[in-house]
Amino acid sequence: MKTQFLSLILVSTMAISVSGCKTLDAYTGEEKTSNTAKNSAIGAGIGALIGYVSARDKSSRDRRKAILVGAGVGGLSGAAIGNYMDKQEAELRAKLEGTGVSVTRSENDLILNMPGNITFATDSSALMTSFHDVLDSVVLVLNEFDQTLIEVAGHTDSTGSNEYNKKLSYYRATAVGDYLMNTGGIPFDRVMTVGRGEERPIADNKTKQGRQLNRRVELTLIPVEAES
């Protein structure tokens, strides 16, 4: 996985540098890539690469933060973090009011709880089309607050085997993550997906109501902090 990510950074850098801003050669009339575009692309790629190298021994979240900072996403520090998350929380609460999605603050992280009954049909990992508008509202805020890392985690109840629940929860998390990136235009390096299966219940799996609460997708929004 590390090798694949490193290769992706290098390939992306080369692709951007080749397909960057085009200018016309005054003498030949041919298109050429400007040196400024090349240097900017290479600089961003090198920054991401440095971020990747410096993040190798950190946790998944910290690795992603380091990569984002290395790629030029400015990190937050001090009181700016709380203020930034306060504004993001206020906008999310306003947009998600009445949708069935709850917003919870945990220190400087925000958790969006998306219940299974409004996101997916039973035993399905295909997003309900009726939920697209809700995700579109979330995307608007996430694109505005671009110094935020997004962890998408799928959760299930305890019905069925642990292996099946792990796979289903991962597929559901991936479906939401793909929507954020492919439809919402959020850069892939801001999005992490994980399937937690039945490992982290928030209610009693012995009751129907409890199992319904446990079937969910959670988006944890994490501020990108400056390297200390």
C-alpha cells in the first residue's frame, strides 16, 4: 500500500507537469507547457512526497495530515483550530437540520452519524438516491473547509457473521467515500475509509431499536494541524 501511494504521488506529479498550463510558442505556434506550471506541479509533488516520507511511522490519521501539509494544505494551530471547527460545525448543523443526520462535537473533531435506514437498503451497499441531496449538502461544507481530513467508517449490528459485517461495513463506507470524491470533487487524499463491522456498537444489539442505531456510517471530520 505504501509503495502504491508513493507511486501514485510520483505519477500524478509527472502527469500534472506534462499537462499543466499550456502556452503558445511565439515562433512556432505550437503549444508548450510553461516552466511556471511545471515547477508548481513538481513543487506540489515533492511537497507531498516529503509529507509521505515524514509520515511513514505515524498513525493513519497523522500520516494523512502530514501528507496534506506537505502537499500545500496549510495546517492549523492554536486557537485557530477551535475557531475553524466552530464555524464548520455551525454550517453543518444548519444544513443537516431535519435530515436525520446528527452532528456531535468531540474536542476538535466533528462526527456526522448517518443512520442506515436513510443511507442504504437492507444488506445493500448502494446509496439510496434519496440520500444524495444530504451528501451534497455535506460536500458543500467540506469543500469550503478544505483543511479537514474526513474519515468515513461503516458500522453494522451483530446480526450475521463478523466477516460478512466487516465486508458490508467497508463497502458502505467506500460508497460514501466514493460519492464525496467522485461526485463532490473532494481530493482523494482528504478521504479515509474503513469498515468496522460490529466492533463499535452505540446501542444494545439485543433489541431491534439498538440494532437499527448500530447500522450506520460515521464521518469523522478532523482538522489538519500544523507540524509542531
